[in-house]
Amino acid sequence: MPELETPVQFVRGIGPQIAGTLAEKGILTVEDLLLHLPFRYEDRLHPRALSELKAGETASIIGEVRGAALLRTRAMPIYEMTIGQGLSTLKCMWFHGSYLEGKFRPGQMVALYGKVDASRSGRGFKMIQPQFEILPDASTGDDLDRILEVGRITPVYESLSGSRLASRWIRRIVWNLLEEMKGQMPETLPRALIDRLELPSRDEALRAIHFPPAGTPMSRLQSSATPAHRRLIFEELFYLELGLELKRRRFQKKTGIAFETSEKARSALREILPFHPTAAQKKALGEIAGDMRQPHPMRRLLQGDVGSGKTIVALQAMLVAIENGCQAALMAPTEILATQHYLSARRLLDRSSRRYRITLLTGSLDEDVKRLARSRIFSGEADLVIGTHALIEEKVEFANLGLVVVDEQHRFGVLQRFRLMKKPNAAEPDVLIMTATPIPRTLALSLYGDLDLSVLDELPPGRTPIVTRQVSDERADEVWKFVREQVAKGHQAYVVYPVIEGPKDDQPELDFAPPDPETEASQKTEASQTAKPAKAAKRAPAKKSAKAAKKSKEKPLPNPLFEKPTLKSATEMYENLRATHLSGLRLGLLHGRLSADDKEVVMARFQRGDLDVLISTTVIEVGVDVPNSTVMVIEHAERFGLAQLHQLRGRVGRGAAKSYCILMTGGKLSQQGEERLAAMVRTQNGFELAELDLQLRGPGEFFGTRQAGLPDFRVANLVRDRALLELAKEESSRFVQNASVEATEEERSRISARLKETWQRRYGLAEAG
């Protein structure tokens, strides 16, 4: 009998060759295969009658093929098929449908799923590009085929390798596995927990998800809200939160540094404060100082909206460490941000009566400069070390590292912060993670559940509300006139572009918002037939437009689904604006390909007021602080995610003067694009925007670039399953605290082994427990 950990190659009907294909999809074991869940269901127990259809609805239909033909039109080949139920018929059409020629024959029974449209004549209905499955013939198909394909709620799976390993194959394999393991499926949660939460067993849950019993509400199946779905979702989140809880408790048992917050340290903090701290800053610093006084290492996340004053709180924490005779390190994700932190810290610490020794270490520094910096760090001559990922290189050793501050943690892989923590040291250093990206609670629980949380939810005095407006490219003249007016009043402006040099450029700095749903394929498919028409569909509009263009002697229009759109770039627009709309003003250009020295020179000139307008890419997204800047113009604003737009807007409004953010857009916006920009105009609450951004973009793209440490969930969805995530956190904490009461010794042993496997293989995070 197969077991959950049995390699798939030993499953009946698979073998080494198919196992190799499955391995490419991350399916290595029987359990992996059982957790390849249906992405939707079709009601083939009660399919829709053709006479009941209404235009605009999405429906599952079973009918008999009455006729099919390939029509070769001048524009494209169109495959048409007519299905019938008694006297009622439905026409189906597939554009670029050559690949379907000979696929259907009269008398076959087919299951169709798609959107119902009214026919042009107004009589009857049609389906465009429906998904289909040819049902087994009573004379040729076996009994199992008929049991799994018709007369039931049928699961539909994403194909594992074209039509060969599509839904029908997956259904048979999974059915056989569940039958072989019937009554022998090992339980993965404690019985006491299952009974308390009234969860189905794992065996019951897998059966009900793959082959729902008659009467299961379709709406609950499609939204993953059945008891069976909730069981598997909870289990996945429980093991994530259990690992985080164990990590948290393990850290608390380690030997740390018990810092003293003496009057000397408090006096040092008061000397550097540029303003009276807000209540939120006082509260956060109190929580951090309380952690630092403990004999175990601090692990805390400092989260706040743009401009809420996180850096000054972190600097105060670093001074506590330094005043206790330790070194402090601050790691930033980019050189420009590290340099900003270095200059800002040096400016603030100059206010102190004590001379603090600060060292900057980034990858692009000359080797001699880096060697000197490493020497100062090793000897203890550097009190405060600020740098990029260069700080985690093996060559870098600290004399007495007491506190690590990691800025914009989401831009690092999760394991990188642990590498800095684990530098050779007598005791574990305290760690403070800070981010200016407001993180929705669901992401905070899943990414940083092992950390305590401090939130800065109010702005320091002097910050003014920012007026945000959305305008089209057609009003560009008005925008540049407004920029000139602001400069005439003695203020400065940013103009941000998504790319550095043009459409062919490799643009590492741009975090595009993902494609909107309406620009992607309208439906997922389970068979390889769709691969060919997809390519053809991409080519055809380009051919058509080229032909039309030749006829009208116009340039062919680019195909937006196939070619990159033309984007205005920072370097090109710098030259353009300097020669036209902003001529006579002092313009600067800043982007990620400039050397560290050049970046510092440009930013220093802008901060001194030697430049009126800074033309930039998103390198100014975080860390740049110029209070005299009152205008932020973002071109191609529809191309950015909400979190990034909010970060860019946060570069203005830092002084007493009224500030403005202008979101410039070109062309027709998608519905999702409109939602993003409307939200920016409506609110400046970063936490509200973060929640919306998470819903629109999904967890994997929330931070703009794929988060290296985001768990690879199979069943759970952080947006949809928030309530279950909260429950999993609560139950995992309860389990760890009362393990002997919550589970038997055998259950604890089984859970421990499963936890280790889950964290190491599935989540790809640091080992739990």
C-alpha cells in the first residue's frame, strides 16, 4: 500500500518517466499528488439544460456533438461545433481553431464550460472558446471512466503536462490512490484539536475535495469554503505558525545581551532628537528598550507608514547598544538607501557631544576602502556600521556586535538576516527589522510570525497632507507648467519614470504591477490544445494590423499581448524636458546604474537645493528625505503597484509647504489600474492601501518583486483565509504551551517529524523548532 512519503514513480500508472515530468511541477511524493487539488468543479450531476441558459452566465453543459467544421476566413481559421440536447442546440466557436480539426465527431458526448453569449441573430446562444472534455463512449470507455466523468460533481485540475497528464488522467490516479489508502491515511493533527474545531479527518477531507459527494454546494466548492477545504487550509497554516512559534520560543532561550538603559544612554538619545517624538515613537522605543534589557535576544519588527519616523527610532536603539559598549549594524537593500542612512546618521549624531565612529560598507566601494572598513569593524573602531548585503560576506567580522537593524526586510531573502545575526559573537545580537511598507496582518503573521511587532501609526509634527491627482498624458503641458510654478516659489520636484533607458533595456529597478486579468488568457485550460492557438492568437493581431497599415500607409500598431509597450525612460525624458518644458531649470538625473559616488553627488546637490527637479527611476522609493520637495510626478503610474506608488508619494510632504503627487497615465486603463489609482487619490493611509494592494496583486507580488521567503502554499490563500490564519496562530501557540495536554506522545512525535519536513522542503524557510 502506498504511503504519503512514497515517491510517485512507484504509484501504479506512473513510473520513472512520468515521475520525472511530475518532479518538474514539484510533485515528488504521493502526498504531493494528493495535494494537487482541483482548481474548479463542474456539476455534471445536474448540468444546465440548453433551454435554461441566459446570456452572460457561466455554465457547465453536457451535450451531443451534432456537427463540426473548420472555417478558413481571411482573418483567421475558426472552428465551429454545434452540440444538442433534444431539439435545442448551442454553437461553440474557437478562434485560430485549426488544432481542433478532426477532434470531434457526430454522436460524441462532450462536457463544456464557459460564458454564454447571445447569438447575433438574437435566437439561441453561443460559447466562445469554451473549455471542453470529450466524455467516454459507453461502448469504448471503461466503468471507472464513466464513474469519474459523468453523473457527479466533477473535479477539474490544472494539467501537469499537456493533454497526457490532464484532468482525466489525474482523476483516475487520485481515485485509485484514495481507494488503496482507504482507512489507512495517517492523521496529521492532534485528535483533541480535530474534535475541538470539529474538523473532518484528513482522509475524509481529501476524498471530499477530489470527489465531492452529491449535494455539496457548488458555491462553497468554487470558493474553497467546504469543511474539507477548511480542514486542509487550517492544517497548512497550523504547521507554518507552529514552526514560527517554536522559532520564537527557541530564540528566547538563547543567550543574549542584557543592555542597560542608564541615564547616560537616555541623555545620548535626547541629544540627537531633531523634534519632540510622537506618542507612537515613544511607545515603540519603549517596547524595543524593554526587549533589549532582557537576557535573551530581541527579535522585533518595527513597521510604520512612510514618514512616520522609523529611522530615528532605530537610531536611538542603536545608540543604546553603542552606549553599552557594543557595535550596531544597519543593513539596507540598496546602496543609495545605505548611503542615505549613512549621511542621515552622521548628520544626527553630529548633534551629540560624544563622537560616534560611523563606517559605510557597500559592494561598489574601492577594494582598499572596503578593506579599511572591514579592519575598523573587526578591531571595534567602528561603533555604527551601515551597509548593504556586503555586511553578510564572510570577510566581515564584528568585534562585538550587539544590535542588527535590517531595513526594508522584504527586499532580502529571509535567510539573509539570519546570516548577519549569526556572525561570530559571544552572544546572539538583538535584531530589529524595520519596513516602510505597511504589511497587512496576514502577511506579517506568515512572514514575521516569529517576531514581536511595533507599529508607528502617526506622523511626526510638520508633516502635511499630500494632494494627489490623476491626470492623463494629454494634460502634460499643465503638469510641467505646475512644476515650473512650484520651482518659482522656491520648491523642488521629483519626476519618476519606470525604466532607465528604453523598452529594450533590462530594467532591474522596475517593479511592474502584474498583468491585469483582462489582458491575460480568459480561462485556464487543462489540455495541450490551447498552447497552439494561444501562440496563433498572439501573432494574428500583429499580422492583421500590419496588413491594414500597409493599406493605409500607416505604421503597424504593436500587439500589446506580445510586444513590450513603449515606456518613457528617465534618461530620454531628462534630455527631452531639459530642452523643452523644463528648460532653464536645474535638472538632475538619478538611477541605479550610476556609480555610488555619482548617486551621492546627485542626491547631495538635490538636498542642498542646487537642483530644482530630480528626474529619477524608483531608486528614490525609500530613504530619500528632502523637506523642500513639494511635487512628485509619476509617469506611467498605472504600471506600478500600490505599495510602490505610496512609497514614492512619501518622498514629498516632508516639510511645512503644501505638497502634491501627480499620477500621469497614458492610454486606456484596465479596471484594476483604475482601482489602484483611485485608491491613491482617495487615501494616504498606507495600511489601507496595503490591504487593497494585497487583494489586487496577491501575496507573491505584494512587495513588487517575488518575496524570497514567502511560503509556497498549496491549499491556503493569505487573502482569502485570514480568519483561518488567525485561528492557526492561536492554536499553534496553545499547542506549544500545553503540548502534553493537547497531544499524546505518539502524536507529538509525528507532528515534530512532519513539521521538520514541511519547513525544510515545502516552505523553504529556516528550520523550525
